[in-house]
Amino acid sequence: MGALVLACGVPASRPDWVVVPERPGRADLDPLLAAGPDRVVVAGTDADLAAVVLRLLRTERLDLPVGYVPTLRSATTLWRLPPAERV
């Protein structure tokens, strides 16, 4: 399937992103994870990332690489961490 990009409570920046609510739960994520993505990218807050990783843990899918695109409300901006370089 490729990458599953989740826009958690934020507008999708690209048409291939999947819009889910903030802090998505079982009903939001299980059907998407069943499609067999190669990796998961979370665009949202730290709480959204935690919710997705928790769901991966409970569905025993911790083998998937997880990426994170933080919003302005994330701890990365509060800690003034530099953005990742684009590859």
C-alpha cells in the first residue's frame, strides 16, 4: 500500500492524506491499518501521535515505521526544536 499519512484534526495538505479526527481511536484507525501500509505518518499534535502509536501497540503493528509532522501546538515548537531537513 505504501505510506498511510494521517491528518489528525488538521486539513489534508495533499489529496492522498487521510483525514481523521484529533486523537483518533480504534474505529478511525483499525480499518486503515488493515489495508497493510508500509509506514504511517502522523500530521497533528503530540496527543495525536500518542493515540496512533497506542493503536499500533494494541494491534501489534509496532513493526511499522512512524513519521511525525508536528503542528504549531506540539511540544517540538514549545521546545524550539529545529525542523527536520527535507530529503
